[in-house]
Amino acid sequence: MINPDTSLTSAVQVRATAHAQPSPSTLTMPSAPALTVFCGSRHGIDPRFAEEASSFGRWIAAQRWRLVYGGGNVGLMGELARAALHGGGDVLGIIPESLMRREVGLEGISRLEVVSDMSIRKQRLIDEGDAFVVLPGGLGTLDEFFEVATLLQLGYHSKPIIVFNRDGFWSPLLGTVQTLIRQGFVAQREYDAWHVVNELEALQALCLQLMPKHSEA
């Protein structure tokens, strides 16, 4: 697990300065709330995954929030970010060098940070978001989800975690956590700290409730 007290500022700034992709028409004020979204680098079998990722990206842009995500142009990540950009949104992508060399970084976003490894990427995704949303995804999404969940459990942050459980996608995972609770390895309060929703409209409503308001400064 990442040590959240580790300073990453200098390394990230060097990379970000070299690879930033500013879009003057989409940059928002620094005081705008930022939503970090974890999701898959594949589309998955159900076409609704991509449709709802795109819808959610457009909706984030309409709120004038910054989208923070893993920087990729593939799978649900790409659908989410492109939709936010097309909606006039501010998008911060954070991607490790190895994936950038494989040309999976999304060009033309508001800002693209290229960092040295996956651990720094994950820390930056955590640092930059005011809340976290977990959409359908694979092993990387699981890793990011459990990272923020564990840091919440340990008191390193108090940011909301929202799990989008469309059609029970995450139900087997949530059931496994319930088994851990029954066996005494996880406290019920730690599970209850997560917000689980099943519909896109409910996800949007919960984000509106939990995200910080725009600063008037």
C-alpha cells in the first residue's frame, strides 16, 4: 500500500511540465471540485458499460467539475474522458511512462501527467480527487478501490467512496467483503462507509450530495 505521507510533488511536476496538454477552452478554475473515477481499460461485454461511462463523463463536465482519471484512451477510461472533453469539461489524466510508451495515453486533454510508475500514479489519483467513484473495471480498478478503501479505514483520508453497482456488477465482491465481516476480519462500519448505488441517476444524485461546492473565492 502507498504511504500517503510520501512527498511526490517534485517528481510529478517535472513529468507534468514536460507532457502537459493544456486546452484553453476547457480549463476551469482551480477551486472547482475534482472527482476521481476508477474504471476499466477495456469496454467489457455489456455495451451499457461504455454508454454509462460516456453519460457520466458528460454529466461531470456539465457540473463544471474536474474529472481525474488514469489518463488512458482505451476502454471505459477513454469513453469517460472523451465524453467529458466533448462536454467542455476539465480533464486531468495521470498515466505511468510505461503505458504512455505503449501509446494508450489520451492526447488533447486539459492536463496529462506522465509519472514514473503505477504507485505514483495511484497516489496522484488519490491526492487530486475530492471523492472517488468506482465504475466497472478489472484488476487495476480493484487495486485502486481497495487502496482508497484501506486508506479510509486507517484514517488517512475522509473522502467519499461511491461504488456503481449496475446490475449487481460488484455484488460478488461486496459479498466477499461481507464474508470477511462475518469472519471477523473487517468491521461492519468500514463496509458501511462505502456508498453503493445501482442506477446512474442515483450515482449522479449522490455525487451532488457528497462533492464539495464550488469555491466563491
